[in-house]
Amino acid sequence: MRNPHNDPVAIDNRSPAEAGVQPLNKRSGLLPPQEHSHSSERTCVLTRRKGSRDELIRLALGPDGSVAPDVRARAPGRGAWIGVDRAKLDGSIVNGKLKGALQRAFKTSDVTVPADLGEQTERALRQAALDRLGMEARAGNLINGADKVEIAARSGKVHLLIHAADAGEDGRKRLDQAWRVGGAASRGVIFPEERTILSLALGRENVVHVALIEPAAAARVHCALARWRAFIDPEAGLEGGDPASGTGSAVEVEGTE
């Protein structure tokens, strides 16, 4: 019905999401959120290989031209993406290839690459994984203790199984078997640190085995651990299902986020 000339038209200032309106797609009528959100795929400038944000690592360019790891991809300003492991990154710093690639990517010669960038990146990935475990523990998305984990694994409630690096072989095999009985197709993930560090991350005592019992939480933890492992020891890989982590040798520039 048309509004009379003198009647004001009501204006809805809410966003489409707040108003419950889905954006339209010409073909299907509805556009899934991931299709109209900022693409998470990045293209390597050295190899043109494509990779997701979870597979690559962002480097942020500071106002003074210094480069620092931004593994959570949250720092403001310009960034570049790398997908090499620690050894290759260190080598590219020594021979100057990383600096040259970043200068071309950022279109400036004012780029300073710290000699310990590899160490900084490893520490940042490690901390991100530990922080993620701590958050899931506080949210009640994981359990620990061999007996509790075994019961949950056999009943099909475990979505990701983690063993401390110093866990006994017999204990690992027993829980891996229990997980397979519950429907898993792979073995548990070996945490890159010993039980002391795993316990500190969770804020609990003597944590040797951990089970994620919520699917989304398991995916988040697996992603964080896979990125860390791919950087420090890409040959080892990571058990426990997807998402898998890639290690493309590349750098890619992006604009202000």
C-alpha cells in the first residue's frame, strides 16, 4: 500500500543480519555467509599457490617498517602471508630472499626483517595453541584423566584425542584403541610439549591425555596445533583428523584490514 504524501516512511536502521534478512544470490536466492564475507583464501606471490588463512602465517608491517608475526591475523595495517616452516624461514632471512619478497609485496624498500623472526613466529604459534587449549578447558569442552578419556572415547564422545609428548607408549596405545572402538579413524595427536606445559595450559595438575568432547572445539584446537606443528616439524604431520595444515613456500601482500 502506498504512503500518503504527508505520512513519514518508517526507516529501519538495522543491518540485514539484525533484521533477519539474508542477502540474495541471483542463482539460488540465498547467499551463504561465507560467500559474501571477506575471502579467507590467500595467493602466494612467490609460487602463486593458494592457501587459507589457517594454512599460512601473516606477517604485519609496523609503522617503522619492521616486520613481526601476526599469527592471529588481527594486527591493523598491511600484512603479508608466508607458508614456510621454521628452517626455511630462517634460511630466507639469512640469504635475503624474505626481505626482497616483502619489499616487492609492500612496494617499499623500508622493510626491516628481524634476525629472530623465526623464533618469534614459533613462540607466537606455541602461545596461540596453549591459549586455545586454555579457553576450551574453561568452556568445559575437554576432559582429562586416562580413565575418563577412555570411557568417553569408547562411547564415541571424543572428537580429538591429545597425548603429552612424554606420555607412556602403553597409555597412548590403550586410549588410541578406545578411540577407534568409538569410531575414530586415526590415532591421537602428540602434543609438542611434555605434560608440565600441557598442565599449565589447562590450569590442571598432571595432564597427560586430553579429549575434546565438542566438535567445534576439537576443530579449533586441531587447527592451532596443526599450524604450530607444521612450522616446527612439518615432516611429523598431525594425526587426529582434519583440518590439515599446509606449508606453501610463499609471501602474499594484502591491503589494510
